[in-house]
Amino acid sequence: MLMLKLSAAPALLVLLTSLGAAQQAGSTTKAADKTTTPESLVGRYVITSGEKEGVKEPEERIKGTTVTFTKETVIVADKDKKEIFSASYTLDTTSTPAQITMTSRVKESAGEIARGLIQKDKDDDKVVRLIYALPTGEIPTEFKTKEKQLMFVLKKEATPTSNGQ
């Protein structure tokens, strides 16, 4: 179960998930999110801060944790580079922020779905905010956690350049 995996993954508080309730949350349609696409998310990020159920995550819990996005998957690794969570994901970019739906690929929680919001920072496109609900939690409609919700701020690592070395 994703919830068990998240709480059991000490160095992390695994991030990866999505939303769908925003569609129900109101009939007000926001502009499409043209900046948060699977292609724009590709890369490796470090978690710079986190929040669980309205409480800031301690530095030691998230320090060294990385999140790697491909166009279809998200993988979380702890400070020792051990994979602690992975999921396939889809984005709905018809509104801002984009909605993300993650489907766990971890053996113990395979197939469980987490839904939330994901958005690139408008002032720094290397920063991404992700908030999601655990499978039994309420799908978030804003970047503020409630019960059974997690939120992370991610900073994209610089892409190594090949200079012949």
C-alpha cells in the first residue's frame, strides 16, 4: 500500500502523485498549464522541503532524497541512492496547476493510485511543487496539505555537460 510505503520509507516521505478532485471542486475552469508537461519534468530533482498533513517534514527525513522523472515514470531514491518508490504517471494539463495521477509500481502497493497537483514555479522553471493524497485521502485542490496528504518542493539538478572528460 502506498500509504504504508510512504510512512515506512524513513529517508523520504515519498513523493509522486496526482489529482482529479479539482475537476469536481468547481466549475471555474483555469487556463491550461502549458509549462508543466511530461517532457518539461524529465530529469533528476532533489527534495528541498516537504510537508505531511500540515506539518513541515524534518530536514533529516528528506535530506539527500532524489526524484527522477521520465516522460512516463517517477522514481524516488533515498540518500543512499536506494530506490524507495516508483510509479507510472499521467498529467492532465487542461488546468493550472496540472493534475497528476500516479500508479504505484512498488511490489507491496502495485496498482495503488495517488492523485494530486504538480506545477513548475513561474519564476524558476527548475523548481517543481508536488502535492498528492494517499489512496484514502482527499485529493488536494491547492498546495496546502491536509490529513493523508504530502507535499514536496523539488529543485532540478544541473544536467552534466560532456566536455570530453
